[in-house]
Amino acid sequence: MKRMSGLLSILVLACFAVSCSGKGGGGEKEKWPEKPADGAPVAFEFVKLSGAGDDLRAEFKIFNFEGKPVNKLFMKLHYLDASGKELKDFPWSAQAPELVGAKKSAKFEAGAFLPKETASVKVTLREVGFKDGSKWEAPAPKVD
């Protein structure tokens, strides 16, 4: 009976991982945002703030629209108050063998030195690196 219970736990965890990390991993379909208008291959969805005090950080869902895994992200985080006013911004980058798989979504934590008034965080993407060595760079801002 103990062995059967362990096997059932493994099956439940495997099903949970697939449904949370894939595009339509069975069961309830995950809602994806529109692909960014600037051509960015990934989109971020702010989920919530977690932690407290000096350990406050933002949790996001990242969506990869490309057919190749993402392993590097370079961005600017914009810390916003409850009215949507920017309190400050902060450069952020992340690198791992695989941050988010091809055509998949994943949870992502970011942020440091968030003001205590922070209610949400917006991301401005600067560069995305892929596992195959290619990259996407944000278009240069237009100068009037």
C-alpha cells in the first residue's frame, strides 16, 4: 500500500508539472497573453509580490512564444505603487541552462530593493538569449 501511495504521488506531481509548464498541458487550458507588439519572443505576466521587508520580490509567469528554450533574460523592472505610478526602476538579468522551454511558460521571480509601497512590477525587456546561442534585442527607442 505504501508503494502504491508513493507511485500515486509521483503521478500527481508529474501531471501538475506538465499542466503548469506547458502550453495546453491537458485539463484546464492555460490562458496565454498576446505576443508583444514589439516582436519580443517572451511576455511577462505579474502574478504577485512575495516575501517581506528586504526579501520582497515579484513573481511573474513568463511565456515563451519561440520554438527554442530561453536561457538568458536582460530587463528593467519598474516598481509601481497602487495607483500605477512608478516608484523606481531596477536593472535585472537572469541566466540558467533553461529559464523557460520552447513554446512553454514558467514561473519566474525577480526584484531587489523593492520600495515598501510597491504594489506591482512591470517588465521592460532589453534582450532574450536562447539556448542555441541566438538572441533577440529590443528595438532602439525612437528619438523625436
